[in-house]
Amino acid sequence: MLASVDDAALLRQLETLALPLDQWTHRAHVRLGHLYVVAHGFDQHPELHTKQVLRPFHSRGRMMKAGPQATFVEPDRVPVPRSAR
């Protein structure tokens, strides 16, 4: 369970692709987002401040469904690059 994992270990799991998919929850996403903002600042990557960054990967129909807001959804346009996973 992620609640028992310290911040550094959680970041390591994400960055080494060791975070189990069933633990990639909305709470984990928000927690990791917070950790990255604290470490790197919010304005360093303004292109990530919008869901437009997902458009090359997901069609509008897929983005409008409830799934992508609740869990990881495989893209239906092109795969997410391995380096971004």
C-alpha cells in the first residue's frame, strides 16, 4: 500500500517503472505530482499544465469517458513512449 511508502521510495518506484499498476491511483498521481512540483517548481514545464499534452495519444472520445480520470487508460492513437511510462 502506498500510504506506507515514503516519498523517496515512491519516486524511485515510479522512475524505475517498478510501481505496480494497481497502485497507480488518483491519490498516487496527485501525491507524485506534488512531489515533483516541490522538487522542480510548477513553472518549469508550462506545457504540462493542461490536458492538451495528452491529445497526441488519446482521441477526444476516449478523453471524455470517465476511465482516464480514474485509472490509466491505454492510448488509442499512438502508444505513450516507453521513456514516459
